[in-house]
Amino acid sequence: MPARPRVVVVGSSNTDMVAAAPRLPKPGESVAAERFYTAAGGKGANQAVAAARAGARVTLVARVGDDDFGRRAVAGFRKEGIDCRWIVRDPEAPSGVALIVVDSEGENLIAVALGANMRLSAQQVEQAAPAIERAGALVLQLEVPLAAVRRAIQIAHAAGVPVILNPAPAPPRPLPKTILGKVDYLVLNETELEAIGGGCDAAAAASLLEAGVGCVILTRGKRGATVFEPSSRPWKIPAFKVKSVDAVGAGDAFVGTLATFVAEGRPLRESLVLASAAAALSVTRRGAQPSLPTRAEILTLAGGRLNPR
């Protein structure tokens, strides 16, 4: 393995409370769950753990409550070897919590109470600037305030650090060009593309490229991913065929793994095959962070499609 690449993740940390049910409830309906469990989650935390297990040296910039959920989260990050020096324990706001229902096919519904995540400030991000400037990739999502996201992107862009933005959850309005114009890789699903691009087709992706995004990566679950770049026709990365039991965390597995191999200097197509393998492995297990695969597992599954170093 090459020298471990550095990845910085600025984002959320939550505790997932999951009910596994035979099907998802309709509005106003109660469905009896077959089992209940809790797991570490939050898009930022998931992506940080995904990157660490894929082989990166990860630094997480986040905010948790000064409560049991927050203490357990930080202990979990340390166990994964993640640098936690820029995680702040908020004395007033509680740690974030996600309420999740998963059906028998692995599809899910999620409601998130973000708590301390929404108090992550641009000033806190500024304090982590030395770590961001040394990174091989910066990863962000939208479960923290946009001001913090914007400042992290500014720091990374000025230092020549590749920026990977996963605009999830889908924002209520399009993102400004001051942010999009500094994003190297925009990784999003069809719902998120419609929210920030005005549609879920190639024209919407093209509008984001015109806004300055370096590369748009549209993830489509079982249908794989489509890649849009300014200088070429769209091209696809097929999904790996696996039996899905829980799709929670699959997108985060994809993003965190992509960041690791981009930071490592792998070609984009190769990095995306590896990210797709990580996402496929994650849906075969329950939970967000518990389902995230190791580097060895990713390379083994992807081995038929590339020649790992």
C-alpha cells in the first residue's frame, strides 16, 4: 500500500436509532418493526469512518453534544484511528440523532434531529485550517451549517486540495456559484441533483458544470453511477450485484472511499470502481458505520474490474 493519504472530513455526527420493518409505513400509518438497534451514524462521521477503513489517515471536524451519545461517538472515532482534535463537545446542544425505518428490501426512511451539528461554525473550521491545507482531499456534506461548508471549501481551494461535496440532505434551494465553483467532485443522487440542478437529467448536470463544478458524479443505486465532465461525454460505472439488506450508509461508503483513493492519486475511473465496491459491500450488512468495509474487502470485490496496486 502507498503512504496513507490524508483525508479531512467536515461534517455531522449522529446516533442512528433504527427500526427494521417488513415495509416502510405510509403517512399516518404504524407498522410493527421486527427489530430495533442503535448504531453510530451521521453523514460526516460515516464518510470519515469509510475513508479510514479504506486506508486513509482521517481528521474529522465536527461538533457533538456533551452527552453519552457524543462521548460514545468520539470513542468510536478514536477506535477507528481518526484524529479527533477538531471535534468540539457542545455544552448546550445535544448530539445529533437520526430515526430510521428500514424495510425488508433495504430501502429506508430517515428523520434527523441535528442538534449540535447545526452549531458547527466557520470559526471552528478555521481552527482546523492547518489540517485541511495538508490533506489530499476534503470531504463535506450538508448536515452542518452552510457557512462552515463554505469556509472549509475556501481553505481547501486556496491550498489546491481537491474538494468532494456530497450535497445531502438535498438543500431547499440551489447552492451558490461561490460554493459550486470551488468543488472538484460533486457526488449526488437524483433527488439531490434535482434540488440543486433543477432536474435529474444530463441537462441538470451540465448546468452544474457550467457553474464551475469540476466533475458531477450521479449515483443511482443498483443502476450504478454516471459521470459528467466538461471535456467528455457522460460515462458510467456499473454497480456490483449483491443482495441488499440495508441501504443506510451506502452513499457514505461511496464518498469516503472515493476520497481515499482520490487522495492516494488513483485515476478517477479506478477510484470510482473502488467506491462502487465499497457501497455494494455496505448494503449487505445492517447499520451505517457497522456496515462500512475494510480496504482489503474493497480491493477483493473490485479485483475483477481493476488491478489493485
